[in-house]
Amino acid sequence: MAWPRTQPDPASIAVGGLLTAMIAMGQISTAIYAPSMPSLVAGLSTTPEMVSLTLTVFLAGFAVSQMVFGPLSDRFGRRLVLMAGAVIFVAASLACALAPTIGVLLVARFFQSMGACAGAVVGRAVVRDVYGRERAARALAFIGVAFSVSPAISPIIGGYLQVWFGWRSSFTFLALVGLILGAATWTMLAETNRHPDPHALNPVAMVRNFATLLKSPVYIGYMLALSLVFAGLMAFVTASPFLLIDGLRLSPAHYGLLVALPTVGTLAGNLSAGVLTLRLGVDRMVLIGTLLAFAGGVAMAAGGWTGHFAVIPILAAVAVFLLGMGIVMPNAMAGAMAPFPRMAGAASALLGFAQMGVGALASLTAGSLPHTASQLPLGLVMTGLGAGGLVAFLTLVWPRRHGATPPPAAAPPAAGG
């Protein structure tokens, strides 16, 4: 089947770049205003806990919305849903920029997350439409190489926007980016869902699809490994502005520059996944990644336990954690979605729901902890999340990996969907 001549092949580099940007919008939206979070306390006459909720609400909205956008893309196609998400994102970002109170900002952030999540959940489904299991892992890994640049660049941009124009400018910037991506989607992206499911929005069918996914121990294991490791990053994003700006007296601009450094770990992890996945396989890569994430959490807690409250120990520990996350995410996504090609949207949506839902809980926990005198509380949270991801993978996925000899009852889920 030939793609429309006016649009590039969905497997092209140009469309890959567009998908990367769309998948990254959620992460950009959480990272770009982080340097402004302490300033929001004074700017909107509120408390650090309420400012932390702007991230928690975003993650929660992102989680819930994926349960809608995934089935919608299975029913009506990827392109239409992406366009609707872009419109919502632009409107909500402008509402954030104009918010007069913390309450209005919280509501606007919820709707902003709805728009951003369309790009993430549908972008992953497009990748699954175009590639197979191992190739999808590799494609997601190389997309992740570019994707890993967003948390490095976003705080730098946000830090300087805060210094030059104040916190509202970050949300104005997001509105402009959303407008550009919406226009690019309209002109560049061909429809990749060649077999729309007319029953995808049927409540009974939706429940049946999600029930099928949740009956697979392998799917659940990948989902938990991905979600818990990602939640460690969200705990750091929530706590780090107050830890480094209020606790260690960094300026917003310096904060943005310094927190970009650990993202080298994510970049290295994505590069490793892209190069080594075809050689070592998805499961060995996830095992390596979860071990590294756990080690990074232990290093963070150890620095706090020994009283080394300084920038270098904090950033070094986060870099190790992010190295593991960069390996885990593309491989866990591909491994979870591979057995379910006919419900890729639902599989992607449930993955995203768990990832962002657990991330929201981790953000809420990190926002309620003391975070201006030691990194120990944050380190304990990250250690627990890394350990949980490792245990979930070892108990639910590893015994059923390709080439193992699991009990007969463990085999059917691998062929589900």
C-alpha cells in the first residue's frame, strides 16, 4: 500500500523527528517550568506543596487521558486524534500563561496534560504500526536518543525564560511549540492505522481489551518495571528545584544548566538500547536497566545518609538512575506491546496510564517530603521505586522470557492479542 505522495513515509526520518517531538511534549511540559517552581510560590501567593501539585495534576491528567486517546486512535485513526490533542494543548498552555491564581493554573495544567498525552500515546502506537517487536524497541531507543535531549534542553530554556521574562513565559513558549507541531502533523503525517477497530469505543470491548492485557503477567511485569523507574525521575523532578534552588542556593539559570548534566545518562542508556537490543534481546536489556536504576537510587540515599549534601553527589546519582531508565523504557515498551498488534492503542494507553499514574503518586510523595537540607528522603523514594521495578521484572517477566522453560500455564499470555 503506497502512502500519499503529499506526505512522507511514516518510517522516514522526517516523521520520526515529528513523532519524537510529540512523544516528548509531556516531558518538556514537566521540565521547562521546573526552574520557575520556587518563583511560583511568591508569584501566585501559594505554598511549595501547592506548586508541586501542578506537576502531580499534570501527571494524573496525562494518565487518565491515555485511557481515552488510545481507544480513540484505534477507532478513528492516529492522525485525527493527534490533531485534536494539539488544539487542546495550545489552548491549555495559553490558559496556564494567563492563570491569575494557583487554582486556575492547576485546572489549566490538567487540560494541558490531556493535549500532551495524545502525542505520547498515539505516537507510540504509530511506531508499533510501522515496526515489529525488536525493530520497535530499536526505533523507540533511537527516538529516545533525541527524546533524551528534551529534559536536558528544557530546564535550560526554562531557566533563562524565568530570569528574563518570569514564569509565564515558559507556558507561552509551550503554546508556540504546540502550534508548530500541530501544523507539522497536519502536513506531514499519513494515517498508519490501516485497520481501524469499529468496536474500540464499545465499553464492553474496551474492558475486554484491557482485561486481556491485565491477564498477561509479562505485560504487567514490563508495565511495572517501566512505570516504577519512570516514577523515580518524576520524584527527582518534583523535589530538585527546591532541593537545589532553595536548599543549595542555585539560581534558576544555573539550576537549568546543572540538571541538564545527568540527562547524559538517559542519552547513554538510549544509545546502549539502540545498539545492544538486537544483540542481547529486550529482556536482558530491561534487567540491566532496572539494576542500574536501583543502584542510582541507592547512591542518592547513601549521599544523604553520609551527609554529602552537595550538587555533585546528587547529580551523579541521578545520572546512574537515568542511565538505567534510558535502557528500560524503549525495551519495556516494545516488550509489553509486541504480543498485542491488534490493540496497540489500548496497550499503549494502559502503559501510559500506569507510567503517569505511578509517576503522579511518586511526585505527590516527593512534594510532601522535606527537601531543603538533605537528599536522603528523595534517595529513599528512588531506591524503593528502583527496587520495585527490578522485583516486578524478575518475578513476572524473567521466568517467562523467550528461550526459558516456564510452566505451561505461563505460555498463553505471550501469544495474546
